Amino acid sequence: MRQFVLKTRSRCNLACTYCYVYEMADQGWRDQPVAMTPATAARAAHRIAEHAAAHDLPRVDLVLHGGEPLLTAPAALAAPVEAVRAALAATSPRTRVTATVQTNGTLITRGRLTALAAAGIRVGVSLDGGLPAHNTRRVDHAGHPGFGAAARGLRLLARHPDSYAGVLCVVDLDQDPVETYESLLAFAPPTIGLLLPLANWSSPPPPGPGRRPGRTPYADWLLAVFERWWHDGARRTRIRLFEEIIALLLGLPATTETLGLAPAATAVIETDGSIEQADSLKSAYEGAAATGMALDTHSFDQLLDHPGFAARQLGRDALADGCRACELVEVCGGGHYPHRYRAGEGFRRPSVYCADLQVLIRHIATAVQHAAAGGRRRTTPAHPPAAAS
């Protein structure tokens, strides 16, 4: 395990209509305490330090998550991170800690930014675009739009670049892709994470306006952004999805679980101290992320032996037959694990976005090969280079 997601709050001040935590298959949040207690944070710190020492980890990545983690008072925001640092100093002093908080941005204030910066915690913000029209699904519990408060928070964050981790944006086919991308640039994000909607074969992704089956609308949307980003005269931001695909095409290791064949390395700790798999699995079915484990009784080494987690360590062997034989498997990796689910069949299927991923990867591979060839035009699409073994 190298990344630990601490669910410091189980409730949110927004009620986004597509939220996988509150609006999809798993409703386990209802049984969680509202906030993680200092005692639970201390137990989490002990388990993380125990794991880091056992495996001589050079670094662990902490993510403060929710719900909305900024519902915590400014003075207490950094406490879980400081607890981990103190535990590591005692048992694994060579282990470095990186820490971020993922927020909807509406509660960003100078006081919170000051407290987070003092603890070396960077801030990532979830937003659906840089205009009010892009964010109609991001509303509070009374149905009022959250964009105004989020935009104010992002403008404040942009004045503190050392604290700015980036923006996450879920692809919305109803919105113009280039307009969405360029509107986000107004907030000067160092990185943009473009996310495919959490969907699967039993709960398919939105088809978009006027879309017909058999097309690749998500690839089309993403490639419109890629072309604008790739051919821009100045690199104004990084786009994680595109950079991950390029890295994998070149045989470099992935740093995300959504692509490639690297084993899963993320553990989630809920507010009650229960240990879960990646919480994106909550989009599949009730209890999909649950392990039956808790900080009081289980170590993170035991999580590695959990059947659901072990299945995500098998790489190519865990994939559907068609995926294992595909020439893109080293890059695609079968797609994001939750996207493979089908009720009654489990996760041994291609991604529900398989066709989109193939078009996206092949297009990016051609662009990379064109650049590597000194900009010479190709008359036919190129196959991606084989990943290094």
C-alpha cells in the first residue's frame, strides 16, 4: 500500500446529482459517523507507520477525503496528517509523506489555506468546468448552485500555487469539450484530471445528446480537448489522463489505477475506522468496497490478502480473454476496475468504455509517433509502440 485515503468526513455540504458516494449503488455512508475522531486518526497513523516500516516504503501518499473534508475546523484540518508524520518519525523515519485534500472548493478560505499550507497539505478541487452552465449538477441540499462559492475558492487557491494540486473534472457530453477545458484554465490549475463518469455494464454511462449506440462519444469529447492541449503553443497545464497514456505508451510505469496493469496500491479508511478498497467501487453495488476489516483488528498486510484486493494484483491474468489478447492491454489495462462490472458476472469484463479507450489511445499513439518522427505526416494511423517489459 502506498496511498491512504482518510475519509475524515462522511457528509457533504453539496448534493451533486451524480455523486458516487451518495447517489449510486452503495449507501453505506448513512451508517458512518459524521467525522473521524482523533482516536481513529491515531489508529490509522499507527497502522500506516507499521506498514511503511514493514515494507521500507520511501514515501506514503495521504488524501484527506469525504464527504467534504473542509467541513472540519481549520485548526483541526491537518491533525490526521500530523499524526501520521509523528508515527512515521518513530518507526520509519526515512519514509516521506505527501498529503492532499480533495474538496468541492466551496469552503476554501484564507484561514483554511493557511492551516493546510503550514502542514504541507496541497489542495485539489472537484469542478465540472469553469462556467456556471457546466456545473448545474453541483448543487447544495436546497438545490442552490454551488459554483459561485467554488469559483471564489478556486480564485483564492490560484493565488497560492504552492498549495494548488489541481482540478478534477468529470466528462459531461452535454458540454462543449474545448469550452470546458479553456474555462478551467481561467483558474490556473497546475493539473487537470479528466474523469470518465463512474458507470458499468449494468448501469451504462450517459449517451449524450443525439448519440447513437456503437459510437465513441467519450473518446470524441476527450480528443477534442487533447488536440487543443497537444497543439497549444504553450503548455498551460498538465492533463493527467493524456500524460498517463503517453507514459504507458513509452513503457513507463503508471501512477494511477485507472490505466495500465500495475497492482492496486490504495487503501481507504472510513470515519469509523473500517478499511475498504477504493471507494469508486461503491458505484458498482452495495458493499463492493467493503472488506470486513478495521484498524483495531487488521493490518494493511491483511488487506493485501483480501480476495477482492488480491484480484486487483493479478495484472493481465485478472482480465477478460479479449483484453488479454488485445495489443493495447499494456496501456489500457482493461480500463478502470469499476467500469468493468456487470451484475451476476463481476469484474472480469472489458471496460464499458472499451471502444472509447481504444480510439483515444490509438489517436494519442499516432500523435506521439508523429512528434517523435520530427513532425512528419503519416498517411495511415499507426499502431502504438509496444510497452517495455
